[in-house]
Amino acid sequence: MSTVIEQPVEARLVAAAPRMPSIPATLRYDRRDPFAVVMTFPAPATLEGVEVGWTFSRELLISGMQGPEGQGDVRVRPYGYDRTVLEFHAPEGTAIVHVRSGEIRRFLAAAGELVPVGLEHLQLDLDHDLAELMRDAC
């Protein structure tokens, strides 16, 4: 059984121009980091010209589809009938993208099959992680 869910999504970049270009993005969920989701944008879609990934909580994505959530670098909120807005705040500026809510729901359903919400802690091996921290400290 796979430990990773990856799903391409079409993101629409909200810009000052009236046209909203589509950019490819990928949502990723890995059971080895069960509380996190990563949204990756390819190099041509970024200001730096390198692939950029934003890591945030699965809970933020789930809650943000119902109402505005987030106070830090990543914020999520519903928009209209079938869009979800994701805002990514960095010192260089803010990127705002719209993603079809149906795509996000499919991704979250697949992630939920891999690791059910509320059972993420069962994926963690705290003894192993603590041993690794102690080994690195010596």
C-alpha cells in the first residue's frame, strides 16, 4: 500500500490583471508526516524560477473549505460555489490561488482513506523519533 497521495490540481493565480492564468500545482500527503499537506508549484510558476512547496496542516485545509481559517503564512477560505482560496504569505509577497473545491475534496478523501482524520497520531513512532534526536545530540 502506498504511503503517499499526490494529486495534480489546477490553480488559478489571482493577479492585478483581469485574466487569471492557470498554473499547475500538486497536493501531496505522506503518512510519514500525517498532520501535514504540501502544495507544490513548479519552477515556471514562481517568482524565483525554482519549484516551491508550502507545507501546512491537513486540518487547516479541511476547516478552510467551510470558512476562513489561518492566521500565519497560509490561509484558506471558501469562495463561491466550488472554489477554495489559498493564500501564501512570504516576505517577498503574497500569492493567492483559487482551486476547485471538488479537487481538494477528492484529495482529502484519498488522504482520509490512507490515514483517517483523528488517527494521525497512530502513524508516529515517537520512541524512534526521540532516539534519533538523542543520537544527534551526542
